[in-house]
Amino acid sequence: MIGALEKGRDAVKRHAWSEAHEAFTEADRDGGLSASDLELMGSAAWWEGKPDEAADALERAFAAYVEAGRPLDAANVAFDRSYFAFRRLAYSVAAGWLARAEGLLNDMPESGMHAWLYLFAAVGALMQGNVMDGLPLADRAISVAREHGNADAQFMATSFKAYGELHQGNMQEGFALLDQAAAAATSGQLDPRIASDILCNTIAACRNIGDLGRAGQWADEGERWMKRQALGGFPGICRVHRAELKMLRGQWPEAEVEARQACEELQRFGLNDGLGFGHYEIGEIRLRMGDLQGAADEFERAYELGSTAQPGLALLQLARGEVDDASRSIERALASTRSGDGPADQATRGRLLPASVDIAIARGDLEAARKAVEDLESVAAAYRQPLFEAGALTAKGELLLGEDRPAEASPVLGRSWRMWQESDLPYESARARLRYAEALAAEGDQATAARDLRGARAVFERLGATLDLQRVDALLGEGAPSSSAAGAASRQAQTATKTFMFTDIVTSTDLVGVIGDPAWAELLAWHNRELRSAFASHRGEEVNSTGDGFFVAFDRASDAIECAVDIQRRLARHRRSTASCRGFGSVCTPPERHARVGITVGTAYTSPRGSGLRPSAKRSSRRALFSIRRARRVSCCRSRAL
């Protein structure tokens, strides 16, 4: 009993959650766990992704604290139960536990625990847009927490105060508070869950205000901190924010892997408040790739989970030619931001207005487009962030093009695509460059227009933006060969955008030396059989095999990503079920000697002589070993198999 308890307590200190939960469960079978040990058991269960077991342990801890006459400790557990219920969207349960905490603290002298009462009230007000009440409550929480040494509540309240200041337009003060709270989160002085929540708040606030640079810096810092703390990544909205940043940087397959893993973890941990956002991000990626049905499926899931799914849903309707539906959809989204005139609403409008401009121009409603452009220019002037400034320039150029004023549109669009490019947003840059080329062509400068169309095309091809690629090809005249060329075309390669997968076993020659020839032959046969089964299960076409590696093509990027995760899990199971020196990622093989998988998007061709790949696609596939080198970067499995 004592040995198991000591093991569990030590494991919690090391953040070895599985080990801790197992040890406490063993100790609990003999009965007699103290209230504090039950609380630790609940924490370990939660980090293990077992929210129901965590709730049971915390409720037992609460009862034990009450029975022992320890109201402050009981209130602390009640706050945790309220938090988890809020995240699960069980608002009545959350309110009940919050009331229990308040009742326990009512007759107690003020302490650091009272800071949580002010913080919960502040968050409730801020989330309802009531900044005037929310900020004083956050200040009170900070003051009480600081006075009584509750660093967790102090810096969580600082983070939410920053949120409120930013929404009031106090950028300098808001960002200073945000950075202060995030620095405290990575200092090691806060509870891991509190620190992780602060980092998530920080990234979200920066993204909402359009400061992608600051968002990216804190995302990188947070990931580094989590690795240092051996947390294995926080199962929350942070991963969705990281996925969005990767999407914006053009890392679409990697972003989709991250977003899908986030959705899986959010659901497993009962963090339902972030699930809709996660599915929305997957839909955005699918929409950019040109997978309209895939995007529709994800937007529908996001909507069912409480997200507005905008502006993606309206842009999907526009891509389908449902222009009137798209107009109604984006107008409803914009109307929901008009309840107030503060910067928070303006920031939200800034993310919706570019879609409104595109849809209004498609409808031929230039007056509505002009009004949306003016609104977007106001947002850009207020926030002075490249995300909004480049968006306003692009929208202005598109409006001028729609008004048949190409000579005025071209310099505006020229500046916009360069600004997007300087901000490292390749898709937005390529789309603005396409419009710039259209303006040049309308001016009569066909040669320069063709140059810029080819530049945009190269980006779309690299990203895998199939619908945009088709549009560029149509403008370049590559999409409709003349009848006189029909015979030649039938003999030439026909191209299509595919998602490619390249797998190999790293330094396989050295691995043979580690495990021996007989074991290698057995291992390789198993490897090839399992991978081919995975390819077939996910609609992959094997293009080539190199003995210990495969080159596979998929019509859909989502199939390739799901196949990669399937492969990872197969290899992880093999490692767990095989003798110590026989499996992939075994204790006898160093981390650099494992199977790995890379995914990229490129061009495939078929011809009368058979099928093949353009050399550029194959080379890029070998360069694409970017996201699945280590299994813990791809899915919930912690194998080193990939």
C-alpha cells in the first residue's frame, strides 16, 4: 500500500500520468486513500484522458475534505469540477459546483482561494462581451491572488484581463499583460493545466487580433515548454491553434494531421468547447485543397458542435455556385458582430469581410462590396496588422477590378500579394497574385500577366490547391486543347494533382546488423505486408517499391493522412507485442533507426505506356519527411515507429 502510494506521488511530480494513475488505482483497491491522494489520482486520470474516472476521484476527494473539516481544499476541488463541466458544455453541472465552492468560502476569511471566485465571475462577464464588468473583476482576482500567494489564479486572471483590454482596443497594455501571463506559464511555477490554458488563451488572443507573428512565437515557446515538462502536449485548443498557423503557412497535410489529432484528444478529454473549432479548421484545409465535400462534412460537424463555421461555410457555398445562399450566410455572420461597436466585434468582422467582398462581387452587387471594403479598411487602420492590411488591399483591388478599373487595381493588388508573401502566407499571396495577373491582362499586358499566373500556379501546385490550379490553367489556356491537338493530347501524359506518400526504414543496413539477417527478413516481410494492407484500406495506389520503402499515390490528402496514422499504429502495436529487439522502435534500436513516412502534394501523369510521376513530385516526396518522423507528433500513439 505504502509502496504504491509513494510511487504514485512520485509519478505525479514527474508528470508520468499513466504510471501515477496505475499506482493510485492499485493503492485504492486496498482502500484508505486520503483526500489529497484522491485529488492527485483525479488529476492523473484526467491527464490520462479518462475524464469520467477523474470526476469520480475528485468527487470522492471533495467529500473527504468536507468530512475532514477542510473547506478551502474542498472548494479547490469544487472549482476543478466546475471547470471540467464548463469545458464539457455541461453548464448546469458547472454552475452547481461553482455554487458549492462559493458556499464553502462564504464564511471563511479572505484567502487565495477566493481569487477563483472573482476569476470565474470575470471570465463569465468577458465571454458574454461585458468588458465593463469583466475587467474590474479580473483586477480584483489579481489583487486577491497576489496578496495571498495564489500564482495560478493571479496569472490566469492576468491572461483574461489582457483579453479584455485587447477587445477594448488597448493594444499596448493588452499585449503587455498577455506576454506577462504567458511568460509566467512557461516559467515552471504554475500548475501544468493552468499554464497550458494560459498559453492557449495567448495564442487565441493573438490570432483573433491578427498578430500572427506573436501567435507563432508563443506557439513555438509553448511546444518547447511542454516537451521540457514531459507533458506530451496539452490536450486542448492549443493544438487547433497550431494547426491553423500551419495551414496559414502552407503546411496543409501537417496541419490536417494536427487538427484531426486535436479533435480526437478534445473528445477523449471531454473538452467539447473546442471540438467545433477543430472540425472547422479541418474544413478550411479541405476547402483550400478543393475537396468541397470533405469541407462540407467538417463544417457541418463544426456547426453541430456550436461553431458558426464562418466564413468557411459561405466560401464553400460560393465555390459551389450557390451565390445567394453564400450571401445570406455571410450576412448572418456579420450581423452577429453588430451588437457592439468595440474592437472585439471589429476583429471578428475583419475575418469575415474578405469573404463578404468576394460574394458581393460574384453577385454583381458592387455597392455592397464597396461598403464591405470600407469596413475592412477601417479594421486594418485600427489594428495595423498585416493580416488585416493585406486583406484590405486585396479586397480593394478586387473591387476595382469588378468596377472595370484594372489600371487602378493592378498597383493595389501588386502591393497586396507582396505583403501576403512577406507575411509568409503563401495561399493568400498566390490568390492575390492571380487577381493581379487578371488586372494586368485587362490592361493589355499579356506577357507580364502570364509570368505572374505561372508564379501563382507554382504555389497552388505546391500547396495542392486543386480548384485554384484549374482556374489558373484555364487563364493560361492549358485547360482546353484545340481540336487539331486532340490526337497529340491523347498520346501525351494527362496530369492530375495527387497526394503522395513515401515510406522507408531509416538506415536499414545498420538495423540488419543490430537484429541479424533472419530477424530482418521476418521483420521486413511483416513490414511490407502490413503497409500494403494499410495502403489498400485507405485507397492508396502503390507506384513503386524499393525493398524497404514504398512510393504511394492517393486521390485525397485525407486518405493519405489517415493511412499514415494507421501505419503508425500498426508499427506501435508491433513494438509492444514483439520481443524487445525485434520490433520497430525497440529498446535495442536508437530513435534514428525507425520507419518514417512523408506526405506531399504534387502532379501525377498517365500515358499510353503506363503511369508514372513527374520527377519534381518524386523529389518533393523525398523532401517531405516533415511531419511523421516520430509517432508522437502524428497521433495519440506514443510509438517511435515513424
